Amino acid sequence: MTPVISGAADTAIGRLDGSGCMALHAEATSAALADAGLRADEVDGVLCAYSLAEPHLMLSSVFNEYFGIAPSYSAAVQAGGATACALVMQAAALVRAGICRNVLAVCADNRLTGLGRSGAVAALAEVGHPQFERPYGMSIPAAYALVARRCMYERGVTAEHLAAISVTQRGHARRHPKAQARDPLTMEQALSARMIADPLRLFDCCLVSDGGAALVISAADAAADHTDRAVSILGYGQMNTHEHAFAMPSLTDFGCRQSAAQAFAMAGLTPADIDVAEIYDSFTITLLAELESIGFFPKGEAGPAILDGALELDGVLPCNTHGGLLSYGHSGAAGGMFHIVEAVRQLRGEAEARQVAGAETAFVHGDGGILSAHCSLILGRA
Ligand SMILES: CC(=O)CC(=O)SCCNC(=O)CCNC(=O)[C@H](O)C(C)(C)COP(=O)(O)OP(=O)(O)OC[C@H]1O[C@@H](n2cnc3c(N)ncnc32)[C@H](O)[C@@H]1OP(=O)(O)O
């Protein structure tokens, strides 16, 4: 059974006063089911993730009860920023195995209003190793600063290369009416913004947001009964190289190389065949390093290419066309799901002012945090 994405939707994003984690899950789910043309009782699989603001021991069970459904397969998955892609990979496997016909994958969190930005940043700092990192104040931005410094030393990455990423993505976000950060951003502003973790400045860092997103992954014949806008899941792959920053095998070469290679082999495609890319951008350096590890650019060449407009809507690799985690928003596992929702919209030709002309193939990638767990998807126009 070929798996397809038959429905995709996201909630509002940003500071959503009064929002709750479960309400955002339910809102995203209702919208994705409506998009798929599916009733809730036709869903036989539910996959969800986790919440920082309202932690639950078994989020999937809580969600099912809250939403009033009783799927035959249900689980909560946690793979950091790779979670959304991992949910799609697991749902596709359930469909291929004939276990489920319509799997709902949903992620949401209210971490901006639920924890406050400083509370969210403090909670994220807890992911560091309890013995070797947390006592020394290692934060997530600081860990990525180590990656940035090493890429500067080994590959000639410059502050301008990183700033060009945040400026390009802000330009994309300004074309998306729902994006959280839509003010104009210039190279000068990006390069002179306050330092967060040297060499990463404010606009090198992703946002903290409230929001949610959901997808329906169906068997192709099941989807054909309720929609003609499904998007094919052509390939997927995953790689886990380490857990904590201190154990990274390399500060410049990441597991996305293997996860993407698996996905490309399954799809029978190469990076040159991709029309639009939605790639995890927790920090500007995350994206730059991934672009080179995956093979979209040779080592040391992504930065100059980005300065030349490679990631623009009419560039060689239109990338993070909704604005990404840097400007669209980042709400835990939902942050990665926003990338997938955007890929679906691009392939359906529904991306409005930010549509990439003739987009037929999309590459999506999630990175678990400190570049550990990696999961890649390749989607295609059905
Ligand atoms: C583990 C995984 O699962 C994988 C991952 O995704 S890793 C990524 C996880 N997420 C993070 O690490 C979050 C990264 N971001 C941050 O830590 C914070 O945004 C930051 C430290 C960069 C700034 O936080 P701060 O200093 O407390 O900002 P603060 O002084 O409150 O903000 C002032 C203004 O700056 C702006 N601002 C804040 N953060 C911003 C950002 N990242 N980009 C652009 N503007 C930002 C806002 O306009 C804000 O005004 P409002 O409050 O009106 O919105």
C-alpha cells in the first residue's frame, strides 16, 4: 500500500494568549481531517509527540480521550526536532504493513505563553547531559555556537553566510500571512543584532512559539475515496549518531548524510531532482551544515551560494519557503511539522505568494537537537 499525505493543516502560530496544549492539538486535528475530507471515526492510527508546557506521561492516550476517538494503534514519539518526520515515517510503515489505513500525526505546544520565552529557554537547557553539560551551563544555542565556530574554522563559513540565511527566510516569511516574525530584516540588522552565544546573534536563533500542526497519512486507495489532493511519500530514512553535544562524532558532518541517502535511494532520486526543500533550521548554522552534509552543496560552498540567492524562491534550491523555525515559528515537535505542511502546500500548488513554480518534488528534514537524531522525507506530487 503506497502511503500518501491526504491531509495537512496548522493552527495560528506565535503568541496565542489563552491557548492550551490539548486545544491546539484538537484545532490542528480538526483542520487536517477537514483538509483530508475524513471523519474522526475513520482514523485508525494516532501518533503524537510531547509538550514542554503541559507534560503528559502518555500524551497519545490523553489526546485520544480529549478528542473522543479510539484508534487501534496509538503512540507518543519523542525524537526532538526529528519527531515530525519520524511520525510520518512510522505512519508510512504502519500503512505499508497494512496495520492502518488512515493515521493521524499531530504535534502542538503552547510553550511561549505556557512557559514564557525565558522559561522555555531554561527548560530546553535541561536537555544537556546532567553530569558533563548542565553543570557547566551548556545551553542549546551554546552547543550550536560550537558547531558554528568549527564550521568557520574548517570550511570558511562567515557571519555573512549565516546572516544571509536569516534574511532570506525572513523574506519568505513576509509572504506568509501566518508567520510569527514578518518585520523586514536586513543584512546590517542581522549582523549587528545582540550576541546570544558567540558567534550566533539573535536572528541566528529560532523563535519560541505557541502552535500546532497535523497530518493524515493514508493508504493511497483509502485517500482516493476522500481527496484528490494527496501528496506521495516517495522515500524516508533515519539516523542516530549520538545523544549529547559532548559525544558528537563530528562538529561539521552529521547523520543527515545517512538519513537523506536512505530517503533518496528509496525514492530513486538525487539532490539534483529536488524542487523545494524544507530543512530543520533551529539555528542558521544548523541549516548550513545540513545542506552540505546532505549533499545539496559541496563542503564549504553552501555559504557563498546562499549569499548569491540559492535559497530564494527562484534560486537553485528554494528552501524554508514559509520562513522556517527562524521566522515562521518553532513550537516543539510542531516546528518540524510546519516544514512538512509547507512542503505539502508547495506540491499542491497552494503556497500562494511564496509558491515555487512547478514544484513536483520536496525534501524535508528534521534534526533531533544538537544534530543527533536525523529523519529525512521525500515527497512528490501524486
Ligand atoms: C531539542 C530539539 O528539539 C531541537 C531544536 O529545535 S533545538 C532549538 C530549540 N529552541 C531554542 O533553542 C530556542 C532558541 N531561541 C532562544 O533561545 C531565544 O529566542 C533567544 C535566547 C535567542 C532570545 O530570547 P530572549 O533574550 O529571552 O529574548 P527577549 O529579550 O525576551 O525578546 C525580546 C524581543 O526579541 C525578539 N526575539 C526574541 N527571540 C528572537 C529570535 N529567536 N529571533 C528573532 N527575534 C527574537 C522578539 O521580538 C522579542 O520581543 P517580543 O517578546 O515582543 O516577542
